[in-house]
Amino acid sequence: MWRDQPYGFKSDVWSLGCILYEMTCLRAPFQAHNMEGLYKRVIKGQYHRIPPTFSPELSSLIKVLLAVDPASRPSIDEVLNMKCMKQRGEPMKKLTTSLLIETIKDPKDFQSLKHVLPKANFDDYQSV
């Protein structure tokens, strides 16, 4: 945004990098005492490395997600196809399929939910 470039999917990838960084470090990646300092850090891509208690793969992932040049950032499909993501994703896939999905209880007749669900807050709503 500060470089006056259009927003796109690569901006979302950068945001994902910010979120991952904040989840690992418990602080935002780009910090400064004023807006000008923040601007300079973001434009230069200056942030502290994540703690060494986290894997080198996570550090590399955050680094590529926070790349200054949007063209250098991966697409979300490329992120999901990274070896580290596939290795760590398999156990979660099994957990989700075997445990969480089985806990979802749905009524046989979804129309019976109409009286307990809130009404739509937008004008172009069409009744199902």
C-alpha cells in the first residue's frame, strides 16, 4: 500500500506472513516508534528473526511470505504444496477427518433450523 501498488493475492500472502510471525513471536513483525519508522521497516522488510526454538522451515516460510517484492512471494497454492506444509499437514488431516468431523451433528431437515437462525442482514437475501 505504501508503494502505491494495487492490492492482490500477494498482499494476502504477506498478511499471512505477518500473522505467522505474530503467532510465533507474540508481537508484530514490523514495529517502530512512529509511522515514518514503520514505513521504512516495512519497505525494507526489516524484522527480527523468529526465536530459534521454532523450526528452520517455519523461519524460511515466514521469510518468503514477508518478501518485500510481491513477485518473490509464493502463491497460496505454492505455500500449501511446500514440502514442510505437506509433512506437517498429514497428521492434521487424519485428526480432522477422524475426530472433528464425527462431532458435527446436523438435522435431517435443514428447514427446521429457520426458526433458530438469525435473519440475514443484507437486502438481496433470498429465502432458501
